[in-house]
Amino acid sequence: MRIQYLGHSCFRLTSASGTAVVTDPYRGVGYEMPKGVFSDIITVSHGHFDHNYISGVEGAFSVVNTAGEFQINDVEIVGVESFHDSMQGVLRGKNCIFTIQMDGIRVCHFGDLGEEVSSEILQKIGNVDVVLLPIGGTYTITAEQAKEYVDALAPIAVIPMHYKPKDGALDIDCAKNFLSLFDEKMIERAEKGEFDFSLSAWKSSGKKLLYMERMREYE
């Protein structure tokens, strides 16, 4: 599976057969999505402008934006409801967490999760291999709260998202605090914004956290 980080909470996951899933396409965060991004499927965790910019993606895609179970091509998607804030949605409403299974890998995209870890939400999510977690705080869980999810779920790989890069405009934290919670030898850095991920190779590497800088251009 190829993982490409397009910025903010947006990734492009591509299966061995070529099926592509784009998560939470965005605009208005101080920088723009790369142009020319094609997808077969788009997942949208909630309706805010920085997570639902589907017109920024090309292709005859299917959109998944609700809880439920979905089978599209060779991809299985399960969505479960959560909250965008710590007050059961009073401040910012609901958020959908999507587990995307392709190439035998279960990738969990947490969207704009705002609620702290609990036995209830852990049961909803179930077992996952890779977690794509917001870490910037303000509108989502903080770096420390994200680490609590990592400890509770014990995924094979952790990829942070929804943090502030140098050209970011949102009032959220940078990645430094979250990275500091891991031993440096456990961190793999993908500076070009893409990574070919296999469970066996990742396990052999002894790494835990995959830190991805976003792709600036897309071809």
C-alpha cells in the first residue's frame, strides 16, 4: 500500500491493484492541496471546509461520509460516529472515524476527533494496524491525548496529521510536541510525503511512528 500525505488530514492511500482512497480533502488552511489528485473513493469525516473539499479531487469517485459498512472495489470501509469536541458535540458536532482496509492492512483515519480515549470508543474502533491521528489540539485532541490513543490501541504504526507546518494558518500545534513523546529511534521520517508501507517490512524495521511531511506537488 502506498501512503501519500497531501497535508492537513488528507492522505491518498493506494492499494496494490491501484484503487485510491483520499481522506478529508481540504482548503483554507494557509496552503492548498496539490492539484491533479485522482481518487476512486473519498472519505469525509465531517462537513467543515477544511475536511470536505471534494471538488479539489479528480475522478469518478464515490464519497463515504457517514457511519456504516461499505465495500467499494477491493476496499472495505467501516465508519463509526464520534465527537468533534470534549462536550459530546455541543461545540463542533459529530465526527466520523473511518477504518479503511486494503491489501490486508487496517488503516484508521480519525478525522477531527475531539473526545478523549474511552472504553466505548475503543470498542467501536476495534483492532487496527495503522492510525492516522490528529495531534494539533484546539479543534481536536492534543498531542498528549493522541498518545493515550496510541497506548490504548497499540497499533503497528502511527502517522500524525492535523498539525501546523511553517506555512499553516490554523491555530493548532506543530508536530514537535507529539514527536517528543516517542524515542527518536522509533521514528521514520518521510520527507517527500510518500511511503510504500508493508506490515512485514515495518515490523522488521522496529519503528513505531511514521512522520510525513506533506507532498508539495502531485503528478
